[in-house]
Amino acid sequence: VARLNELHIPVTQATISRDIKDMQLIKVPAGEGHYRYSMPAEKQLPATDKLRRTLITAMKWGEAMDNFIHLALLPGTAAAVETLIEQLDDQRIFATISGDASILIICRSAKYATAVLAELEAMVG
């Protein structure tokens, strides 16, 4: 919690604990007496499912302009959403840039930007 707050990501222990529970993470040995959280092997979700679950709680709105998509998110969630988008390995996406609460998705064409945004919005419902 302290490290995230140092990085200007406002979280509480309760928030982290709830997220760990919601994501069904488990503690696994990471060597030298340390542990890390991981999804159980039988619970590994495809990137699209992880992205959908995250967007449902994090996405405020999205807008496309030319070949760009701007996603507005809850504070502290952009890096996680950006990582999940990159894990999709969608060839329509050229690059992503995230801040604390927003992501700029650069698509290879305006047509792709419109389609990708529609798919992201459909995930949220």
C-alpha cells in the first residue's frame, strides 16, 4: 500500500484485499522466503476475459478520433488495463500509452480505432 501511494496510486489495504479476493489470487512462493500473488493454474483466464472483468469496474468512457482511442478510467487502473490490452496482441493496435487514469491507444487506421473502441465498449456492456 505504501509503495503504491508513493507512486501516487491512491489505494487502501481494503481495496487491495478486495481486488485480490475478486481476482481469486493465491499466494505462491517466489524464492528466498518471498511470496507473490498468482492466478491458480486451473483459474487462468484468457486475456479478453481479464480485460472484460477489469474494464467493467474501471472504464468511465471512451472516445475515438482518427486512429486514436482515448479511454478514461478510474484513478490507478490505467497501467493494468494497458497491460491487458497489450496481452491481446491485437495487430490493429500500433501502441498504447497510459497515465494514471487514462490510456491513449494508437491504432493503425481510423477504421481500426472505431472497431476496437466498439469492442471495448461491448465488453463493458
